[in-house]
Amino acid sequence: MQASLVTTLFVTFVVASTLTRLWLDSRQARHVARHRGAVPAPFASDVTLVSHQRAADYTLDKLRFGIVSALFGVGVLLGWTLLGGLDALNLALRDWLVPAAGGERHPLLYQLALLGAFTLIGALVEWPLDAWSTFRIEQRHGFNRMSWGMWLGDQLKQSLLGLLIGAPIAALILWLMGAAGNTWWLWAWAAWVAFSLLLMVIFPIFIAPLFNKFEPLQDTRLAERVKALMDRCGFTAKGFFVMDGSRRSAHANAYFTGLGQAKRVVFFDTLLSKLSHGEVEAVLAHELGHFKHRHVLKRMVMMFGLSLLAFALLGWLSQQAGFYLGLGVSPNLAAPNDALALLLLMLALPPVAYFIAPLMSWFSRQDEYEADAYACAQSSGRDLANALVKLYKDNSSTLTPDPLYVRFHYSHPPATERLAAMNALAGA
């Protein structure tokens, strides 16, 4: 593979994905601003003009920030690759660690250090953007509930967890890359799948409680109603829990998480404070609809299939000198290149994957329609519609998105289309 070809393809996808995103964001901004002055007719009785305009302003602020973040991200990406950032980091760590570790007798130390340093630098670079989003945008629109101390504590806990959880799987994959022969990518993929499944089991039990408090649902009437719904739908759960989401944000949500015996139903306390019992039941029925139609399983199979392709691609690219040179990195001659190849693929894939987004979004929207239909069959469709309107209003979600932007980016159908589908079911 020629380095010039790799560089050309990389630059083409970076430029194309960036320009497409900027174009779609500008379309969305113009469309939302143009419809800011009037509430859409289907919501005129439930959403005030003030709430509608607040949602438009929130959407526009996020879009502006998204444009700045995207351009900043392109600069960081080019800095790591064609401008030599990853190459310089690799040279510094290799010259420092490989001789001290006795040449190639301990290559894993150098490679883990490279992954760790890259991750740490990346986190430090992203922190200002995250802080601006939290304390400028979310706070300006009344959603942020975090203090600076809580935010910094979250960042540190996330970094520590990333080290404790990520280092072992990274070490295993790097070891397989060097020891499992030409089919290492298949064994590495199997290890990644097993690790991902394990994480789904332990996350709700051991990891999530590090960031939020989870208490058993105390509202006995609601608990009985939710239990009846679960029985009616043929589901079991480890328990019903309330999460103190209000400590960090005014946004509301509910989810059904875990695998096997670790499944549990979690309600944000903000959700319970805003919805009636019937509306909470309908929202949960929607979540159960995803499991009933095997959307979660299908999504897992799809993601594992894509990850298999990525590992197979990495297995081939890691042997091509042009892959490294074309992305601004000189491959090692006296040390392994496995960590370098892994990082370069992680950097190069997102601009390419961006153009798969419309297909993934389409699948996700179809799943949402199916889950809505299931909820309407198992609970009250009116309650689900009322809950959605309340959540759209309280979360300041725009009711007037640009149709093309929706097709490309929205994982959920826009409010008007969801409610129209519910009304069609009711009239069927």
C-alpha cells in the first residue's frame, strides 16, 4: 500500500466528513431559527411559545458549540497524524522505555505506555470542551446541577476507571497481536466481545454506583404498577431503582440495563418528578419494547460484526508500511508497531464511519417506532404521547428539526413523526 494513497484517502474523508457536518449543522440552525416564532400545530395546546423558543435557543447554542468542537477535533486529528504528534510521542516513549526495559525483551511496557499517554493527553485536551458544554451551555439553559468539584471528581474517576478497566484488555489485545500469529485479529476480537459482555453485566452493579446513588423505588403504588407491566410483558428484573440524576442535570430519562440476572429498571428522579404513574409505565413499556423486539440483541450483533471487520482490517493494515507513513508516523524498526497500528486505526476510522451514520440512524429510528407501538399495545398510548411531549418540553428538544439533518443524525424520530405514528395506531 502506497503512503501517498493512504494520505489522499485520509484527507479526502476528513474534508468530506467535516464539510458535510458543517453543512448539515448550518441547515439545522437555519431551519430551527426560521421556525422559532411559532409552535407547531400538533403541540400548540401543550407547549407554550416561551418553551418552544427556549428549546430553539438551546438547540442553536448546542449547534454552534458542535461546530467549534468539530473544527477543533479536526485540528487535533491532523495534529496527531499528518502533523506528527503521534510520531513524536512514539519516539519519546520508545527512546525512553525500550532501552531501559532491555530492548525488545519487554515490548509490552512501551506499548501500554504509548496507549496510556495518548489517552491521557486526549482526555486533557477534551476537558475544556466538556467543561464549556457543562458550565456554559447546560448551565445557561438551566440543566446543569454540577459543581466544579463534582465535575472534576467525575473526570478523575472516569480516568481511573479507564486505566483499571482498559489496561488489562489493552494488554491482552497487544499480547495477542504479537503472539497469536496471522489470525491474531480473530482471537483479539473474541477477547473484545467477551470483555464487552462482561462489562454489560458488571456496569450497573459496580461501576454506575460510583457516580450516582441507586435506591429501591419507594413509591409502592408505582412499584406495583411497574411489576404488573413487567409480568404482563414476560420480563423479570433484579429490582426497580431510582437514580439521583438531579445531582448532575435536570434532564430526565429511564432505562432497562444489564444482562441475564443483572437486569434492572432504573428511573431518573427527575423523570418521576415530572410524569404521572401512567406516563412512567408507558415510558418503561417503550424500553421493554426494545427488548421484546430484540433491538438490543440486534444492535449488539451489528456492533460486534462491525468490530470484527475493524479487527480484520487492522490485521492487514498493521503489516503495511504505507499505512503508518501515510498517516504521519514512522514505523518502529526495533520495537513492535502494534500499539501504533491500533491508535492510527482509531484515529482514521471516524471520518470514514461518519458516512455510515445515516444507515445506523435509520435502523435506530425504526426500532423506536416498533418500541412505541409495543408500548401503546401494553400500556396507554395517550400516556406515552403525553410523556413524550413533557420530556421534549422539559429537555428543551426542538420540535422543528431540519428533515435532512434528522435523516442523517437523529437516532429517534422527531416528535411530530412519533406522535403521528401513535395517532395512526390509535385510529387503526
